[in-house]
Amino acid sequence: MRSDLKNELDQELKNLLSFWSENTIDNEFGGFIGERDFYNNEIQKAPKGIILNTRILWAFSAASNHLRTNRYQAVCDRAYRYLKTYYKDEKNNGIFWLLDHEGKAINKRKQIYAQAFAIYALTEYYVFSKDMDAKIWAIELFFCIEKHSKDLKNKGYFEAFAEDWLPIEDMRLSEKDLNASKTMNTHLHILEAYTSLLHIYDHEYLRYTLKNLVELMFNQFLNKDYNFELFFDDEWNLLSNTISFGHDIESSWLILEATRALKDKDLIKKAENYAIKIADQFLKTALNHDGAVINEKNRKTSELDTDLHWWPQVEALIGLDYVYKLTGKANYISASEKIWAFTKKHIIDHKNGEWHFRINDRYEPYTTENKVSMWKAPYHNVRACIKLNQ
């Protein structure tokens, strides 16, 4: 990757950290402001989602480790303390889904996606702080997922549970998702969390479960066209025809990272081969005429969702960089450069700060989308800035 692009990403990382540290601290009620609108105005008394809190904890911890600085320690410690004080279920174990603006739990469901992100964040925070309680908690959450969510009959993990870990009917991660008991997205982020945990907790059972997850991603989720299927029922009957281009390219490098953490030569080779094939399919089908990453495709109807969300752009930068390092082929880097040029021009919000959530196919931002929310947090873009400068 060109040195000037690395410098731009390094500067963008600092811009992002400044935005989040200056605009999201909740000095009145504690923790972090739950929502800011498109124009960066605070939405008063907005609820506080667990994904926002864990991603802030992860981002500032990861950036501190990457930059080798204590500059952001106060934000890291604040995110950890708030997570432990308000989101932790001391009675039933696990993490609550949603708090009100004052920190009272208003949705106590146990979404496995959230438990995974807590592990991911706690692991990175432990690397930064060396706080043994954070490591112990991350390990406890790993065994909590294994105890309550693992399908011992058909493999994989169930999506969500009630506060007391009993089954629930509506397991959706968000309103746009199907109500499916097993999803690619949740499995991917369990894999991501377990990969991170393995670096600080080299445990035989963790290795076993992570290897099984890698094989499940290849054998159950990856289809013959090198796209990942998204939604399944208990018995792995496919429920969807949707292709998510961002998840395809994100998965390719996260799975490769998992195999490298496992140090399994056969799995690494398999993951490398699949990463190349996924990237090639991605370049053929996921980009618009300006080289930007479109959102989704219905495989059955061939209908495209041509909106351009912020996060697939940067996941593409990482995934294509991984494949370039495997192959040395310039087409992966040239595609990345187009994506970054597009992102700088159309996705980064040079007026109100941070990045637009999404823009339409005329490159107009959706002004109804929040700048800060449960699903708009410093994770994908911060991670790309870090990964591409390592």
C-alpha cells in the first residue's frame, strides 16, 4: 500500500478518535451519549445500546495499543466501568441489550452477538490495561456463550435468549434482519471474538470451538459462488436469498485471522485460497461504476440495493489488502485505491464530522441516519485505519 495512503489513514484514525472522544461523553448521566443525528446534534434522553458501548471500548483500546499511547486511557476506562456497572447481568450472567439514558436496563435480552462483542472489547481492553478482571470476565462470557447458545445437536449457535437464557420467539438482531435462529453475522462475530480471546487465553477448548467455527463458516455458510449465506433455521434450512457484499469481504479476512491464530497450516491454506476466490467474486459483483461497494443483492431476482453504506467500503480495504499480500496482484490494490478515493469524497462527512451512515446511488447522504447510534460506532472505520497501518 502506498505510503501516502497509509499517512491518510493514520490521520483519519486520529480524526475519528477526536470525534468520538469530543462528542459522545455523557457528562450528565454517565457513559456515552446514545444518539447524535445526521447533523451531529445530540438526541436528548436517547437509549444506550450495548453495541455502541462495546465498540467504543474496543476502538479506543485497540487504537491505544496500536499507537502505543495512554492519551485515550480515560475513554477506555470510562467505557469499561460503564459496561461493568450497568450492562452486566449479575444475576443471570451475560450482557444486557439496551439501557435508558440514565443507565437503567430497558431490554435485558441476551443477544449472542452482543456477548461476542463484549468479549472482543474486553480482550482488547485487557491488552491495554492489564486489568485481570477484564480478562476473567471475557473468559466467563466465552463459557456463557458455550453453555447457553451452542447447538449440540446440529452445530452452530442460536441467536438470542430472554434475560434468564430461556428461548424467545423474536430473535432478530435489528429490524431489518430476518427472524432466524442462526445467522452468519452472529457466527462471524463469535469467531472474531474467540480469535481475539485466543491471543490472551490459549485454552484447548477455545481452540477446539474456534476451529469448529472456521469449518462451519466454510462448510455451512460459504456457497458455491463464494458468497456467504445469511439466515438459517435450527436445522440449517436456508431462509434468505440475500448477498451482503460487505459481509462477504469482511468474513474473508476475519476467517483467515482465525486460522492464523490457531496456527493450523491446513486451515490457513484453505482460508487463503477461499479469501482469493471471495475477493475475485467481490470485485466482479460488488462494485459500482465508480468502484464503490454497493450494499446487497437478491440472488433470486438479481435486484440490487445500490445504497452505499460506510462500513463495506473499509472492510473491502482490509480484505483486498490481505489478498494483495497473498498474491502480489496489483488489481486488488488498484480497487482499494478507488474505494478509498470514493470514501474520502462521498462518505466522510467533512462538515459535521465522522462518516455518513449511507448515501444513495446519486451519492446523496440520508439525512435521517444518525451519526452516533447502536449501529453507528467507531468500529469498522477505526479498525481499517489500524489494520492498514500495521
